[in-house]
Amino acid sequence: MKKFDLSKATFIIPIRIESDDRLRNVITSVCFLLSNFDTTIIVKEVDKESRFSRDALPQISEFLDGDIKNLIHKFVKSDSPSFHRQKILNDMIMEAKTEVVINYDCDIILPIASYIQAYEKIINGTSDVVYPYGNGDFQIQVFADDQIVTDFLVNNFDFSALKRKTKSYDAKYGFVQFFNREVYIEGGLENENFVAYAPEDVERFYRYTTLGYKVSRINDVVYHLEHARTPNSWFNNPHMKSNQEEWEKIQKMDKDILKEYITNQDYYKARTNG
């Protein structure tokens, strides 16, 4: 199978596998990416034990005939019930060495052309940040089962399999973003004041547009493989109040104040030696 050249990109995928459907989604998305693209993937798992090593990696390796040299899995043991996604992403941004860094939700898949177009926008300098899906009715919620996923994988990633059980829904700021890595760092990385489920997706968009970076979109769909919800992925997140207060504070900041605020955060200075 021909692979498309995304060799100057690193997909960064933070995970905590809290349900069987999320396990299936991780396997599906990683197999899809490594089958179709010459690229690097960093999967960072923070949990009590590594379900990825035990349950996902053997299936991924089998599907790819053992060719998983471009897949880097990092595991950090943690007993915390909260999944600090922003901190984990920042770890991987700093670990990545490529020009393009892709903040990637393990539950999503894009049309092949969207990956290529978003990547090229960063490489040729026409964009600093790319949202490879439209703003509006561009999300296809996929209510997958084992058979649907199997058919998708074994039939050369035939998207018609994913379309069997779907619902159109709103898409705005989450899912996946392609970044120029230097811009990602310069613009403040991920805001670690958000913990677990939060308004971090809209804050990220607000911040990089307010700071004047070239942010663009590709008006195509994003397939979201649905999954069970826990406090780390829904509004019952115990950190929701402080997360919302952070977002309300940031919305009042103009470019100069926002730049000073975000680059004076302790986590930012620690990572950039600022």
C-alpha cells in the first residue's frame, strides 16, 4: 500500500483507555495512520496500568505485520482519577522533533486528502495552525461496533463501512489540529490550567488567533468514533468550575496581555527555560 509522505510531522496522541470502545478506537486510528502515512506517532498513556501495551499494541503490530518502528509509546503510571491532557500534550510537543506537530484525538479519522492538505499548508508556510475540518455541521458521529471497524480496516480503509451507523453533528475546535511546532511553543503550548474535560479547545483557538498567527480551516468532515463518557471526557468533570473561570479570564485579554500571561506560566517557563 502506498504511503503518503508526512515525514516532517509527528502525531501526538494522549490516552487513557477507560472503556472497551476507546480501546477499539485507539487501535483503529493508529492502524489507519501508520498504514497510510510515512510519519511518526507518539502515544503517551497515563494510567494505573498500561492497557495500550497489553491490549492495543499486540493487535496494532499484528495488523501492520510488525512494522511499528514509527510508533513511540510512553507510559506514565498515575493513580490520579483526573487525566491532565494539556500537560501530557506539552510533554509530547517538547519531545517531538519535526516541523509539524499534530494534536490528535485517538477517536477521530479524517479523509486522506485532509491530512495531506493540512500538512502542506504548514510546510509551505501559508498557515501556522490548521483545523482540518469545517466549522459547523462537519462532524460525522460514528456509532461503531467490532464488525464496522473490522470491515473498515480489512477493506483498505473503505469509509463506506464507517458510514453505516452515523449522525451528523456540530464541529468547532476539538478533534485535531496541525501546528507549526515553533508556533505551538511560541504561542504558549497547551494551557495546563485546564484539567480533564474543559473549554480548552475553544481557548486554544482564541489564543492562537488573538496572538496573530495564521489559523486556517479545511472545509471537510471529521469522523468521530463515539465512546463511553467519563468525568475526563464530559461535563461532570470535577475541575469544570476552575476550568470555566480560566476561560472567562482569558477571553478578556487582548494580544499583549494574553502573550504576557501565557508565557509567564510556571509550566511554560519550565519547559522553555524562560
